[in-house]
Amino acid sequence: MNTRLVGILAALVLLSTQAFAETTYATAPVIESRAIYELVEISSPQEQCWEEKTAIDRYGNGNRSNTPVLVSTILGGAIGNAGGHNKSNQRVGAVLGAMLGHSIGRDIMDRNERPSSREYQTVQRCETVYQQHEEERLAGYQVTYLYNGQEYSVRTNTDPGEEIRVRVSIQPVL
């Protein structure tokens, strides 16, 4: 019971002192207002472009013959069929031989295909690069002012001029 009573009394005392507190505003003369600068690193994007030559291969009219692929597929199937001992093995051998023959024929055609002409063309290429540089920026003001014969100092975002507004809070001491 005693702890409860003490808690209630403490809350009442705290509330009553706050009820007697008074806040007013006044102006104080500024003694000094000094600008504060910070060094900030800035990253600026810039586009850099250059020209380079690229090769363009021109191929014929696109009427290429599929005869080598067909011949190699048929030959592969025939060789696979001849390698089998019974009908089932001959079928599997023919399919595998045809697939292998087709692949070999396609590789031969791709290797033998060469461009009919090569041209060079100048192309512009660009990329974005970032240039780093440092810059001084205003961070605020260190303001020294006089209030009731005492000097105080505060940092502000803007220059207050010749006077600064201060909040005066009066609270009784118990």
C-alpha cells in the first residue's frame, strides 16, 4: 500500500510542477554567425563515345544445297544397318548411324561455308562513365548569441541575421 501511495504522490508532484512551467519566447542579439562548409564528393555521369570499325560478312544468296547432309545421313544409316546381327539391332544401328551421319554432314557444310564478301562499317559506340570531384557545400551556420549576459552557441540551417529567437522555459525548482 505504501509503494502505491508514494507512486501516486510522485505523479501528482510531477504534474503540478509541469503545470506551473511557463514557456515564452524572446530575441537575443547575435554576436557571431559563421558559415560552415562541408567537402562533398560528387559523382557526375558523362557519356563517352568512340567510333570503331566492325566487319560484316556477306554470304551468298542463301541457296545452299542440302545434298551433303542427305548423303551422309543415308550412308550413316546404311553402315549402322550393316553392323547389326538381327533385325532389332539393325534398326537401332540404322537410326543411330543416320543421326551420326546427319551430324557429320552438317559439320562439313558449316566448315566449308565461307562468306562471299566482307565489308567494314564504322559504328559509334557509347558508354556512361562517372567523373568524381569534390565540392564545398554550405552545411549550416554556427551562431553565437548573448542572452541574460551569457553567451550561447547553436548550429542553424540558415543565417539568423542580427537577432535570434530563443525559447525561455521557466520552471520552479522544488
